[in-house]
Amino acid sequence: MAKNKEALYDELVDIQNKIDHHPMISGPHAEASSLVEIMKEQGYSHEEIEKSLKDQGLPSIVDIGKNTISGMFSLWWLNYKKII
């Protein structure tokens, strides 16, 4: 049986909420990624960036990379579910 419009809308809202709160979009990993990009653009060294991340209690560059690898698929899947 096909879903009614209200059920489809509720499902879409749920998917969008998951995307909005995905670790790659919000939270410490997203904040750390942004900080790394800003500091790289400003010419900071790898060591200075790592120290800044640690001082702010954010994930390290290695942790950001691990999260990117594991989180990319789940974020892709959520976006894919929006269109199917």
C-alpha cells in the first residue's frame, strides 16, 4: 500500500532532521573541520592546528579523518533517501 502525503512528509522531515544533526554537519567534528580549514588558510602549521584543536577540546585531525570516512556514507544515504 502506498504511503499517504502526511506519512511521506513526516518521513522527509525525519530524514532532514537526521541530516541537520549529523556529526559531519553539526557538533564537535564539524566545528573542528571548520577550524582546521580556517587555520590552514591563515598559514598555521600542522602542529599549531593540532594544539588549537586539543586546547579547545575538539577532535584531532586524525579523528576528523576517521569520522569523515565513516560519516560520509551515512550522510550520503540520508540525502539519497530524500530523493527516493
